[in-house]
Amino acid sequence: MTETSERPLLLVVGTGMRTYREYLLRSISTQFRVHLFNGVAPEWEKEYLHGWTVLESTTDGPAMAAAAVKLNAEEPIAGVLCWDEVRIHATTFIAQALGLRNGDPDVIWSLRDKGTTRRMLDAAGVPQPRSIPVKTVDDAVAAAERLGYPAILKPRGLGASLGVIRVENEQEIRDNFAFTASAEGPEPVVFDTDEPILVEELVTGEEISVDSVIQNGVVTPLYIGRKVVGYPPYAEEIGHFVDAADPLLTDPVLGAALQDTHTALKFTDGITHSEFMLTADGPKVIEVNGRLGGDMIPYLGLLTSGIDPGIVAASAACGIKPDLTPTHKRVAAIRFFYVAEQDSTIQSLSFDETALPDSVDKAVAVAQPGAVVSPPPKGTVWGRIAFATAVGDSREECARTLDTAESALRIRLA
């Protein structure tokens, strides 16, 4: 699809930070004409766009649907896509109004609301941790006594492990309940429930993520992310490894769990980012997100296999069968970096380019001079000051490269 008249018109809602999401828009624009719905006028995005509309809100689903209907009358829209967790539910109102794929707001809400996710998976018999929604700290104590210690406290509707903490006893629940209850994402989400916290059974093993494409109800995994979790008892994701030859991609047990999960949640078309714990009893569902993964995991998938996540997601949104043929098989990884002390003020931040090996793919300083940052628990995902990505032939090679990148990071604190 090279000529403008041959390229489908794709409506994209929001873009996110250029550092983390430009690669998606860049690749999509080569095969699709992109119209952007955004809350502000586009800047860096312009070179990838066919057109744009600035809206008062990109979280108001019905209002966006009305604007999309007007746009569709001028030029037919083939699909709608969003990779921002805060906006994926509102985006489904557009798809519903235009009769496009992934157009059921109730389905996406059942993924955003982790309490509903748990109920639906439980009804279908899909393996997962036992979970009890609660309102107060006393409710949480009672729930943990039913489930047993250690237990997990987590918010009902946040991503990126925000507010998630492991608790060993009643006192730790009472000490940390406010941490979970006060956790916030980039924009507030209102749930029609008076039980905003989940107390869950602790399941142990290796935690993975799976980005999948779903078309007409059939789930196909694209790449597996092997998580690196730090700062216990918090569940901060400090890195990921992706291997294009990961045996889990063709593992029948994980494949069946993926299919059963999406069937239970009635997700039939689009892209998802699912998380599983590989326990001694088999994979158990931690959560399912109705979008591409964050943390540059899809980018790592692109580096390792050549399968382009942006093109796959756009194709799925338009009902087009994507090309899932890998062009190569390598390993890639990302590591996030943090300051050591709470409330550190960044004076300068950079990588010594002369100290970076060729196997470093990207080395990016995220925090700006003057920023006040902290490591977890205060910083959590917002405390990341920089990251590096690496490509190699093995996980060990990538880890060594990231060690070198970390030693090349120069931080000056005010």
C-alpha cells in the first residue's frame, strides 16, 4: 500500500510521549493514512499525519464518536486505534458508532476494571489468582485472612504496576493500604464501585507479558516479554527481555490459556497486552490490557523479529490480515534507571556516548534538568530518569550491554 488512494484511513486517538511511541506512528504512516484525534495541536506527529482534529477531550467517548461520524462522512474511516490505557475505553465508542472492529465499550471496560476481569475469568474457569474486592483497610485484612499470607494489594483500575505491593501480615496491610488506595495514573478513572482495591492471592514463578493480535476471536501471540521486577515489596518493572525464538510463543499450554482468556473476556478483534505468572501449576492470568504493551516492549519485539507492532495493530483495527512472518530472530532488552535517593533534583543527565558499545540500540535520558525525582515507592514508574535498549544473540549478551550502558550514565544532582 504505497499510493494515497490505496492506503486505508486510520483514526488514531492520542499518541503519548514521543520518546516511547513515535516508532509506532512512523511505521503506521507508511501503510495507512493517519488522522489524529488529540487534545492539543500536533507537533512532532505532523510528518506522519494525513490530518488531525483537536478535541476538548479525548476521554469523552460519545463526543469523540460524534466527531468521528462527521469525519467519516467526508472520508470513510477503515479503523480506529489507541494505545493509551486511559483512552482505550473512550476510543471504543468511535468504533461502535462507525461499525468498526473492537467496538464494544463493555468489553474494554471489563479489561480496564480488574475486578470485572477477575469475575469473568472465574466464571469461565480460567486459572488466575483468587481475588477479593474491598473498600476499607478492615475489609482488606479480612480478605487476606481468607486468602492467606503473603497477599497482594492492587488498585482496581491502574496499569504499570502502580500501587501494587506485597504484604506479609495484617500490620503490613494496615501500613500500606493508603499507598495502594492513593495510587494515581496520569489521568483519573472513575469506577462505578465502592470497592476500589483488590486483595489477591500471591502466586509465584516467572512473570511474563504477551502481546497478541486477535482477529475474529482467534488469538495469535506476537512476542513474549520476560519481566525484570525490582524494589520489593513493590512490583516495579525495571526491565524486560524479548526473544524472537522464545519457546513460549509456540507453547500449547500458554496458547490455550491465552485463547481461553480472550474468549472469556469476549475480546474478538484488536491487540492486547496480557500478563501471566508461570507457576508450578501452569500459567495464571495476572491481567489483560486492551492495547499494545508499554515500556517499549513492542519495540523490542520489532527489533527481535522484524514483525512491526504498529502495522499489525493498524491492520487488526481495519480488519486486514497482517504479515506475521519474522524476518530475523534475535534477543532485545530494555532497562530503566532511577536515582538512589528520594526527592533528588536533576542538574544534568546524559550518557557518555564514547562508553557505549555498538550493541546499545538506544540510550535515552528522560528526566529533564530541574526535575525532582525519586525511586520507588514514591517514584514508581514516574521515577524513571533514563533507559537503554540492547540487541544481541542471547539474554546474557543483552544484560552485559545494559550493564555497560548503566555505567555510562552520568547523573549530576543539584
